[in-house]
Amino acid sequence: MQWKYITDLDQINNIKKQEGYSLIFKHSTRCSVSMMAKRRFEMDWEAIPENTSLYFLDLIKYRPISVQIAETFQVQHESPQILLIKDGNCVLDASHSDISAEEVAEVIGK
């Protein structure tokens, strides 16, 4: 699996319009907790179905996009944070030690 990097606000609208599942990982490059959460997630992400689009946001570099994600998907901004989007709606959001590829796979499998 591979990250698709979010660098433009238009990408958020495209994710909102996508059918099926997409995942957004919001990462702070200045935070050791965020680095650990990312590493742990990537170690287990083979549990997630391959047709799931995985998006990565460097929220330090692209703070306005992070704010737009929170508004678009009606979640509180946190870092690190994952949002699982299905057909334009956030069906799971988790932060810090609650970030889990297994939980993502479980929600998708339901």
C-alpha cells in the first residue's frame, strides 16, 4: 500500500465525492507521538483492503487543509488523527494511541 499525499484543498472535495472507503492520516512532523502512531499504523496496514485509498496530510505544512478536513467531515481537529471516510461521510475517527489499522479493517469488513 502507498500514501497519496494531500497538498491541495481540492483533494478534500474529491475525497468527499469518492464512493467506497478512503482513509486520511493527519500527521504532525514535529510530534513523537504522531511518528509512533504512523509507524504502528504502517506496520499493520496490510489488514486494510487494498482498494482503500490512503491519504496522508502533513498538517504542519498544510494547516489550512487540516482545518478544512475537520470542517468538511465534521470532526474535531486532533493530531495525530485518522478519519475513515465512506461515501463522503466520516464513519470512524481516532487519534493518538487509538489509531489502529485493525480497527479500520474491522469497520470496513462490517
